[in-house]
Amino acid sequence: MPDKIIVNKDYNNSRFDRWFKNVVLNLPNSLIQKLLRTNKIKVNNKRIKSSYRLSTGDKVLVFNLKKYKPTDLQKKIHYLPTIKEQRNYDNFIIYDDKDYVVINKPRGIAVQAGTKNLKNVIDILKKTKHFENEKPYIVHRLDKETTGIFLVAKNREAAQFFTSLFRIRKIHKTYLAIVKGEVSSNLKSMEDVLEYYEKNRKIKLKANTTVRVLKTNGKFSLLELKPITGRKHQIRKQLYIRGFPILGDSKYNLEKNKKSIGQSMLLHSHKIKFIKNNKKYSYSAILDDAFERKKKLYFR
């Protein structure tokens, strides 16, 4: 008898090969394609291709499943937070419902694990009561030293929804930043072509951000920034290009010295707005202590 697996709603419209690797068994693509060609795998009793898009409720039959072993891949290392860290994240929750949470991300922690960052937001959230029986899905990113609004989906359907909103620019984000220098109120927008490298290949991408000067004291300026596009390090790079680096930014720093090392980077994801099911949603995140102290010091 073949094994029968029913596709749940989290994988609606997912490619078959990706679903199979995630849910059934992590086999090489070539083997999955061979099993499909030889009718060892069927969907709704029909022969399909590996690129087939699944629907909720599809019935997948796999013959002789126990015969195959998963690909020997290096296991991904996950961060294991302490009980105290898990409880502390209650203080950062701004909104929580069945589809997503909104948190006020603290500075100094990466959104997800990387080669240089084991401790991360996603692995901590997994262990909190807010994701009991749920899986966190990343739908956008914040830099490690950036604070503020961070939205995390709780299921694949919500993740696909928010990802599509970001792609068509229907999610509107507002940042606050303190920068070095006196920014003129005439600066209303920043439009640039930014250079990036992907696999040793240089690419150029358009970047657009609206700007409003909230306060300035001649040496420093408090800015409100709304990115229209969503490029990596967009706001940081655009301000740096114009000679107004964000205070505490050790990467995009005109002085090229160690003065910014150890200082808090004063970039804060302040607000997020979007429409879901014809209802408007808006969330805001308060400044952390480091940003608030500098704001009061420079702009009394």
C-alpha cells in the first residue's frame, strides 16, 4: 500500500518538489523527478511534473517510501534561548493574532541565524507562547542594529500574503534616524541607483526614499524616512552617499575610524501600515533608551 499525504493549507500553491522536500523526505531533485516519471508518486491519482502547483486537499500517493533515505545534508544549527529570553520577548510584542505578530525588535540581535549570528529573533520566537503549535515565517528584514517594527507571519498563507504586499509596495513603513550634519528641509526625497554584488556579479538597483526633516541643531538632524523600494541597507547607503551618515553606523561612516564601534546605530523602524481583508492596520513602536537619550540630548 502506498503512503498517502494530504496537502494542508500552508502549502497551497507551492511547487510539488519543494513541498516534498519539506514535508515528506529530503531527496535529490533528480530522484524526485524519476519517481514522478515512473509513477512512484502520484497526485490525485494523476502523473504530474515536479513544478506542479499544489492545492489544499490534494492527495499525494508515494509508493515504497520507506525504501528511500533523506539526503545527507549538514544540519542547520538553531539558537536555543534561555527561559528568561523567552519571557523577555513578551515585553517586545506589540500585536499578536492567529496569522502574525508585530514586535518591537531590540537592537543588537539578528532577525535570523547566519554564519556570524547564532542568536536571532526567529529562534527565540519559536520557543515563546506566541508561536505555540505555530511556525514563524520571515516576510521582511531589519538589520541587526536597527530597532523597531518587525512583522512575523505564523503560517504559510499569511507569509505569502505579506510577501506579496511587500512586493507590490502595499506595505508602508516609516523610519526615524538621527544623522550627522544639518540636513536641509529642501531634501524631500532620495533617488539613487545602488550597486550590489551577487555571486561576484555587480548589479544595479533603483532605490527611492522620501525624507522629512523633523529637527536639526546644525550638527545633527532627526529625520523621518519612508522607503518606497526595499533594497538592502537602502536608507543607510542613501544617507551616507549624501554625507549624512546615521549616527553609530560603523559600516557607512564617512570618518572611516572606530568612533562608531560600540555605539548604538540610531535607525528605528517606527511605523507600519497595510490593508488586510479591506481593513486598515497601523502599528507603531516606541524608541529604545539609547535612541531616546540621544534625541533628548541633541534636540531639546
